[in-house]
Amino acid sequence: MNEAVFLCAGDELAEGCYREFRIDYDGEPLWLIATRRNGQPRVWINLCPHQARPLNFAPDRFLTDDDNRLVCAHHGAVFDPDSGTCVAGPCRNAELRALDVCQREDRVFVQPPA
């Protein structure tokens, strides 16, 4: 099993805001989406299940709807921020790939995919 990787300081993940981060995974960059919901950090791989494209439209820039759900900038798929499930759009019921995440003291760590 891979060891947890430092992602960011805890205060870099504001409640309800979406951020883009990059970690190294098997010698390659892996782009992630991170947010905080109900005080807990959440992290997904930044690839829409519809066409495996990043969800953001520019570095660290994400679209949201009126309910603060994540919206894919390319085809409008809408993702629930609690589960990462697509609730509307071309890949309905598909899920973003979640990564295990934890916060220790004021540092957020992510477990790379197995």
C-alpha cells in the first residue's frame, strides 16, 4: 500500500470551495480536486467519468451550480460534493474516483490510488 502524501495545510481547504492539487503518482503527475464539506476534507481524481477530462476550465478554477455542486466545465455533468456521484448530465450515476484523505493537526494528507 502506498504511503499517505501531504496535500496541503488545512486552512487551504475552505468549506465549500474547490481546489486543484497535483501529487506525484508512479512518477507521473496526478491532478486532484479537493474541498471541505461539513468540516471534513474530500478528495477526488480530477477526471470526469464522461470523457476522462479534467472538470476545471482553467488551473484551480471550477464551476459550481446554485447548490454548490461541482459542474464539469466541458459537458455540464453535475456532481454531489458529499459522494462524488453525478446527479445530472451525460454520465448520471457515475462517480468521481475518491481518494482516502485525513487531516492530522493542521495538515491534509491523501492516500494515492492502489
